[in-house]
Amino acid sequence: MNILFIGCVKFSEASLKKLIDMKANICGVITKKESSFNADFVDISYLAKMHNIPYFYTENVNDIQTVNFIKELNPDVIYCFGWSQIIKNEILEIPKLGVIGFHPAPLPKNRGRHPIIWTLFLGLDETASTFFFMDEGADSGDIISQKIIAVDYEDDANSLYNKITETALVQIEEFTHQLMNGDCQRVPQNNMKANYWRKRNYTDGIIDFRMSSRAIYNLVRALTHPYIGADVRYRSKLYKVWKIREYKTNFANIEHGQVLKVEGKNILVKCYENAVWLIEHELPDTIKEGEYLI
């Protein structure tokens, strides 16, 4: 079974390594030279070079040059793991077995953008690793493998990313063998249960201390590495925050955003409800108790 692999993020790299270790027949790789969009971007062409696999750089997977590259290789199946463009019908019709996509959410729920980030920010207690046959919709094709993954209070973007990756690599081995043996089961999605998460915007990542301590905690852990980090405002400038800790306080008469205490690099800030310790951040060392982060 000839597999064409498409991807350009850290998860793509792990998946392609897994397939190579399985000695799967990778007939070609499509990736990007650079990306201003993906914080976890990886140019996976180095793996193709190491293993003498034809590869192709593209910015638009649906352009004529990319389509021609795929047609020349004539793959049996395409694995598209870690690519942010909808694949159009011209490509979907090339491989006889179809195009398989990946979405780290319990489809049909939570289709759309930034699933790991939204899962953590919304404080959900579980997500999933889901592989599906792609169609012209967004994350709407038949499911071939889905595993539920618990989300713990201590999880952040990096730990959840790693949890999902570890689970997904096992799934990839399982359904690849099923595809080769012709016994892969397809489960149609129930569109009545679907919702779509929107694309984040710049202001979504700015800490507002009118939020509760839990909401701020969820925002920071959702945007930490490998993503772009949350931002906090101080004297009209924005600074990155990578890790915080919730702190229960009885200071109900203190306004949001006031610095309650400074201990070395750690800064305790009042929220609407309770407070948070800023533990890993890029704020200046000159901040003093009584100042405001607003």
C-alpha cells in the first residue's frame, strides 16, 4: 500500500517517523519550507531526504503543481496529519482508498480550529484522538479510529499535545494494518451532534484580570508551549505569560489587576475571583506591590 504523507507540524513529524519505523511504503511527502501560522511548525522534508522519499514543498496543497505531484506518485491512500487547509475534491479522488485526516477532538463534537487550545481554555475534562476519511467538509468524514483522552487539571498545551500524540501513534499502526488487510471499518458522523470551533483572534490571548482565576489559568495553560503564549498588559505593553498557579484569597475589596505580592520572579495578582501567581513570564523585574497589570 503506497502512502502519500502531508504535514508540517510536530505531530506530522512524529507520525511520519512512526510510519517509517513500521516500514510502511511512503511514496511521497508534502510539507512546507516555513510557516507563520503554525507555532509547532516542522519542515519534515529532512525525514524524506534521510529515507530517499520524494518530497514537495507547497503553500497551497490544492494548487496545480501539488496536484500533479500527487498524480505522478499515484498513491493508494493519503495521510494528511497536520495541515490547515481544506483538501478539495480533485485530490480526494486521486487515491483509491481515500484521504485520511486527523483531528484531536471527539468528532462529531468540536470540529474546526485550535482543538487543543479550546479544549483547555474551556476547561473540558476529556478530548479525543480521531482519524477520519476526509471529504470536502471540515472534519466531517467517516471516522475510522477514535480514542478518548482524559484532560487533567495539571495538563497544559504541551502535556496534552504529548498525550494525544502517544495515543495517535498507536492508532496509526492499527488502522494502517486494517487498511492493508481491507478490513477498516467506517463510522459515519452524526452531523446533528456537531459544533464548530472558530479561529482564535489576537485578543483571545490577552489576560483580563476581570476574569476568574480558573479562567485565567485555563487561558495560560491553553496557550503555553508549543503555542504562542498568553499576553498580559503592563504600562500599555504586552508581555508573555507561560505558567501560572491559582491562589485562593479573601481580598474581596481589592480591585482586579492589582499586584498583591512580589517574591523574586513570582508575582501575585488579584483577579475578579481569587488571585493568580505569575510563575513563568517575561514581565520586567521592576514591578512592585501595589502596581496594576491592566
